[in-house]
Amino acid sequence: MTAKILILDIETAPNIAYVWGAWQQNVGQKQWVSKSHIMSFAAKWLGSNEVFYKENRKANDADIVRALYDLLDAADIVVAHNGAKFDLPTIIGRGVVHGYSPPSPYFIVDTVVVARKELRLVSNSLANLCEELGLPKKDEHKKYPGFELWLGCLRNEEEAWEEMKEYNIADVVSLEALYLRLRPYMRYHPNVVRNEKNEEVACPKCGSKNIQWRGYYYTAAGLCYKRFVCMDCG
């Protein structure tokens, strides 16, 4: 049995406050107009063709957060770009606000962290990594460039929400391709294999049993292990 791997991306509304300038503002508690909430998410199970998308057009994000908690509860591993610092803490924070019980434990694989540790490319943004590695990447915004897309959604413009859906889903498709390309280089990837007794040896990163034995590995303490390479993921 192998782990269930969730590919996930969320989009959030901006914080809105009264300020007196454009740089390094100290926002007091009375200056807030509205605080951030989750506007939408796209997700898919690794290897599946189905992409889940859900949007939330109001400030109360209880329902969309509940849907995200249900996905996290079913996942063994969650893959997200900048997920360790943004996506997952944001989801959990909103769940705490709504009084939800924590989802089941899961591992986080953050492709930004992997890119920073293992690669040295021009930028670690999802768009740049996909471009440099020749992976599927999302198209540029159409009618709503940059922050205009979020403004359009806050104004509840149907075209903006349609573009947000395309944007969000494209991120997840790109993220899955990036994850698969980087996975062989992830030194601390969680083991996806749930081995039963006397079961064949399988790749700990992808679960494949298509392996080739390649010599031995010796630890500093003198212990010896047989080495193998996965012929599917590398």
C-alpha cells in the first residue's frame, strides 16, 4: 500500500485597512476594514485526472475551510508550493477560527523548500521553475492582470471568478509536474510505502517495485546496506 498524496493550492483575499502611506505601515487594531479569508482552492490526488475546485465568494470561509480539512484528513502527504509557510498554516489558522478539530497528521512536501536546498535557479517561483525545467505552466492572466484579478473577485465579477478558477487549477497541474520532476532529488521525502512483512522491496519515494540493485552503502559506523535505484522515478 502506498501513501495518499494531495497536490494543493489555495488563494486568499487581501487584508484591507486604513493607512496613511504606502511603505512600512503599522496597522493598529482599529484600522482593519476586513481581514484575509480563503477565496478558493484547487487540489488533486497524485496520479488522478480529477481536479477539485471550490470557491468562496463571501467573507465567511467556514464551508471552504471544512472542505479543505476533509481533504487534509484523508491525505498522508500534502504537496504545496510555499505550503509550509503559507498554504497549510493559513488553512489550519482558519480552522482554529471556526473551532474545527485538527485533521489527521500528514507530512508536508514544500517544493519551494526543495528548490532552495537542492537547486540554484534564477527564481524559485512556480512559474519560473516550470519554465526553466520545461514543465507545463499556466498562461498569463487574460482580462485581469496581477492584483486586478483579486479586485475583480472582491467585486464579485463573474469573469474574474472564472479566471481565478482557471488560474487556481493551472497552478495545481503545474505543481504536480514540478513535484514529479523534483521528487528524485528530495533527500527527506516521506516514505510512501507501507510495507507488509516479507513484501518485495519498493521505492520509498514513488512506491514502484521496478528497482535495480546497485552495490552497497556503508555508514560511518561500518554498517552495510544494499543499494538500489528506482527505474521509474529515478
